[in-house]
Amino acid sequence: MAPLLELKGIGKSYPGVRALDGVDLCLEAGEVLGLIGENGAGKSTLMKILGGVLPPSEGRIRIAGRDRASLSVAEASAAGIAFVHQELNLFDNLDVAGNVLFGRESVRGGPLRLLDRRAAAARVAPLLRRLGADFAPETPVAELSIAQRQLVEIARALAAEARIIILDEPTSSLTLSETARLLSVVKELRTGGTGLIYITHRLGEIIDCADRVVCLRDGRLAGALPREEIAHAAMIRLMIGRELRALYAPPGRAAGAGGLEARGLVTPAFPGQAVDLHVRPGEILGLAGLVGAGRTSLARSLFGLDPPLGGAVLLDGRPLRLASPREAVEAGIYLVPEDRKRDGLVLDMPIVENVTLASAPAYARFGLIRRAAEWAASEAQRAALRIRAPDSAARVGDLSGGNQQKVVLARWLSMAPRVILLDEPTRGIDVGAKGEIYALMRALADRGVAILMISSDMEEVLGVSDRILVMHEGRISGGLEREGFSEQAVLRLAIGEVPAPDAAGQQESLPA
């Protein structure tokens, strides 16, 4: 049988940039193809060409034996291609069913052809149950979290009954249980003959589900791995051209006194719960928990976005009034938000203006911005964080997801942070850049910055944190010191179980 998909000599050029250069790719029916590579390697560009968003500069596309020079979005959809985007593309003014069935809506008879909302909900509900979603088809998308929106994107691809499904970072905001559910759906689809292209920086997922791996580096094919050779070390070698010896940097200094403290803090999301925590200078405190446990709500309250309903916040023992983000920034408390596109960046502005947005007065004289100083600061951060762009004049909306995240980090690092709140800091970032971010976090901690890191990536929480606190239904259910770290201990606390005594008869975790 002919392959479901063949790409031959695909190239894509922009003025001064060669994004893809002679890429060949093949996908068989019933195959899961893992596509890996660092940010900026060309993965998203290649998939946009396949999804009809971009035309190739050269090369041919063959779908089920039929050659095409290029595809439109409608032609890609008609050919049975569905795309789950890393950067979510949902309509906030529609409900879940409206987004899942967009373009394939259920209508009632008659000349008006009115939407049949009951039929739409009946079609979508089984898809949500299949994914383990905890919301209804009638739920407005504007009310959903990032993780829930990601499940809606996946449900939309399932509703299309596509022959080829492209999954671009589908689990970047999902919990372990949601990820496991998705991977079981991937295996079901493969058994049914669907071909899947699975793009992720979480290499453990590639090992779990992929039949074959293809790697892009700098717009070219860097190599491929058959199923029996798929392993972390082999994939990292293909991606970055070398061994990545130490991803997680150990603590370089003991935590100091003071830092950020919350006492009986009540957030608007959980008015019946109070939170106590203390993140000290020089430490990375990991905050784990299931999606919806209240981690992001806590970070937003500590940053003044959602002023707390009660309790106190102290910095180095002195009470703070956090009625707005301005007051948090003035105190040296900075937030890297979970949703960088919606809350962290101005996509139509260049890198330089995004980097200096929160510190513009520092670059002004007599009310006028000193452009040379602003440019120098932005270029220094661009170089330090290895932001892939020609220079700081590049539009942020044109960058890859990982490079956009680096721009958010660059904004705060260009200032003088005392406390950094990192909400999913490496979402959509490749393994090489993750190592750089982790090293940067450790360097900041070693300089005495207090870091609170919220993450749904269990490996990241266990590898990066000096201590771990776990949230369950708006409260801190327990904490773990480094010697007591384990996936099982974190998961037990995440579902609200009381910590079990260890061999010495002591509790394995204590709230901080």
C-alpha cells in the first residue's frame, strides 16, 4: 500500500532565512511518527505547510498517492488532515461544542437551518468522556483553563475523523493522568489505521508511543531512529548534536532568611481555603498539583492580578499590599504567566519593546525613551537566553513558542528580581533550551533570588526543585524535602491523601 503521506524535497525560504531545506518525510497508515528538534528547527513550519497554512517554496506533497504542489487549509481538511496546534486556536465567544464542531455544525431542518445545540452536545460529549474531560459541551471556552482548552483542541481533531492527525505539543499543559489518557487515545487511533505525527519536547512520551522518530535541525533532516533505537540519549544527540550530560543543576548555596511568605492567604478562586507558604532567598520551591488545584490562582494573587480576599503577604518580614501588579513589580516580585500569548506578551510588538515594557522608565530621560540603551539591554538578553531571531527588532508574534517564552523571561531578568513566580516555565521549550532555563534559574537562586516554580511536568518538579509543596483543592496538602522526593509521594499529596510515615516513623512530608 502507498504511504498515507510523503513529503519530497520540501523547502521554505523567507527573506534572509532558509527555514526548511530539502526535507523528506513519510507516514504510513497506523503509524505514530515522533517529530523532534529544538525550537526554530523547522518543525512548526513543516507542519504548517502540511496543514495548508503556508505554501512550500519547493518540493512535493503526496497524500494517498496523489501529488500536490501545495495545500490550502480547506484542501488539507478535505484530504483528512487534522491539526492540534501548540498555540491554541479556539473561539472564546463559543462554547466547547461550537469549537469542536466548527465548520461541521449540527443544524435543524427548514429554510433557516438553525444550529441544533442538543445534537451538537450529544456528538461532543462522548469525545470529552474519551479524553477524561471534566467539563460539559455547553461550557463557554472563555471559562476554561489552558489544560482544558488543550483537550478541546484534541477533541476537535477526533471529531474530524481524520486519516492524518498532527499533534503539536498536545500535553504541554496536561497533568499526568490527562497525558496518560491522551496517549491511550493515540494508541487506539493507531490501531484503527490513523497516521499520527507527534511533536513534543517531552521525550518520554515519544518513547512511550512512537513507532519511528525523525529529527529536524536548522531546517534539515538530522537523522531518524527506528522503534528499537528510540531512547533519551539518542534523541538528544540528534537534536543538539552532542550529549546533554547534566540537565538539572544542583543547589549551589543554602537558602537564606526572609523571602516571600504567605500567611492564611485566601484567593478569589478558593474563598474557603487559606494558604501558607514560604519561599526563601536562594531556593527553588516547586509547586505541584493537579490542574485546577489552585496553583495559578495563588501565583496571580501573589502578583496582585487577583488581589487576595484575606491573609497577609510578607517580603523579608515586611507586610506588602498587593492590590495590583504595579505594586508587586515595585517590590521586586515578577510573574512569568502560564499563557504567554494572552498574558505575557504583546505579539505585534518587537522583542526590544516586550523586553523593556515593564521597565520603560529606566530607559527614559526627560520623558523620552533612550533607544540605544533600550536596544543594548534587549540585545544582551537575546544573546544570554539564545532567543532565535535576527535581532531585537523581530516581531514577537513571528517567533516560535519556546522563543516567545524566553522573551517573557528576558523582560524580568533585565530588571532586579527578588522573587520570581514561574508558572509552567518550560511549556513548549525544547530539551536543549530547558537545560539553559534550568541553569539560569539555578544561577538566579545562587544570587539570592527566591523562585516559586509551578509545573505540571513531574520530571521537572522532581529535578529542579529544592523543596516541593503540593496543592489540592485550593490548599497546601503537604510538602517534601529533597531527600523525600518521589513521583508517588507527589501524586499522593496531589489527590489529597495524608502522607504516610516513613521507615523511621516520621511523616515523609510537612507543610512549609
